[in-house]
Amino acid sequence: MTGTSGGAEAFDDFFLRILPRTIRVARRLTGDPFIAEDVAVEALARAHARWARVGPLEWRDAWVLKVASREALHQVQRRPLAPAATQDRDESDDVVLRVALVAALVHLPRRQRETIVLRYLCDLPEADVAKALGVSAGTVKTHLHRALASLRADIGTDFQEDYVHGLHA
């Protein structure tokens, strides 16, 4: 994982390095930049409170991203999704896709949901997802396969993995 080698990183350095990525992941799920910032700060506050345990972890980035994705999905369940701010183009397709994807994600079993979020929304390699979840790489592949099959069933047979990557943040 990028930026995690060389021993424990100081929390302040970690915070500055991971905050932008955490906000991007949360925004992909919520579609709202303000909620995304709140989610990212909450995830990092939890990391700070547990820094003695989280700091030395090789996969601390994934730990924070997993916490942020859980919180983002929780926020989405409590509030309707906000459409992404439009600039020069119509983002209605992105909004529709985000709403469908989040609705399908919350119905997945927890491990499948975490695997999809860490692999596709956080862009972590399968090996890092396995470390973060404490499972084997084979288990990650199984969860990904099952989760993608469920997403195709919920969203439609033309659902592709690239759709998850394509959410604009």
C-alpha cells in the first residue's frame, strides 16, 4: 500500500496524506461534498482515537477507507442522496448510477460490501483488501465474484465493474 512502509507514521502526516482520498471515496458514495467531508473527518477521528492500534498497521489506509465507506453508506441510508454539483455538463446519469449502486450496496452482506468498496471505490489491490479484512486473497475474489453477481441482479445484467470506477467524485 502506498505510503505505509517504514514503520508507524505520525498521525498528523497520515491525516494530511489520507484526507483527500477519504473525501473522494465518501463523495463517490454520497454525491455530496459536505457530507463527504464530515464522513472523512469522522473516520479519521476514529483512527486518531485508536492510533496506538491503527498507526502501526500496514493497511491503516484501508482501515480508514473502510470506516469512511461504512459511515458514508450509513449517512446515505439516513438522508436522500444529493445530486453532484453540476458544472459544465449534465451529471444525471452519474446521479442515477450512484443512487442505484448505493441502494444495491447496502443490501449486500457486510463482507461483500466492504470488498467491493475497498477494491473498486478505493482502488486497492486485492492483496491489500485481503490484509485489511483479515482474509485470504482467494476469499476476496470469492466475495468480489458474489457481490458483482448480486449487483448485476439488482442493477441489471449490463452492470459492469467499470461503472463503480466511473462514479465522478
